[in-house]
Amino acid sequence: MISLFLLVLAMAVVTYVPRLVPLLWLKDVALPPLLKRFLLFTPYAVLASLIFPGILTATHTVSSALIGGAVAVLLAMLRVNLVFVVLGGIAGVYVLEVL
């Protein structure tokens, strides 16, 4: 039981330290505007890198997956409600899979 507790504690430290160190060291550092702008887009890039492989492997064919993803992206860019974005992506895949 103690070894399990030590394992969880070690994992917490290993997870927390990489987040804490930059926060403490960079709190007084002025970042260049280009780096600030780059960091603003980082969450979107990470989200895309998590979603895109799932899109490609969600259907039987890559072409239907790309069409469904393209429909969803187009609807999202048009600021359509999220429910309709998802339904549009599903409809795009369904139409291509049935045809």
C-alpha cells in the first residue's frame, strides 16, 4: 500500500513540476509579441492534432472522413450552432458512405 502511495506521489510531482517551473521562471520575463501570438494559437493546434487522426479513422474510407470533416469545418466557420456542425459532419459522411 505504501508503494502505491509513493507511486502516485511521484507521478504527481513529475506532472506538477514541468508546469510549475516555467510559471515561476517566466513570470517576470517579457515575451516578444511574435511569441505571444504563437502561444495564443497553441491550444487550437493541440486540439486539431488530437481531433484530426480521429476523423481519418472514424469511417471505412478516408474520403468520406475528409468530406465529413470539411463539412463540419465549413459549418463551424459560418458560426452555425455546434449541434448542427456535428449533424452536418455526420450527414456528409453518411451521404458519401451510402452513395
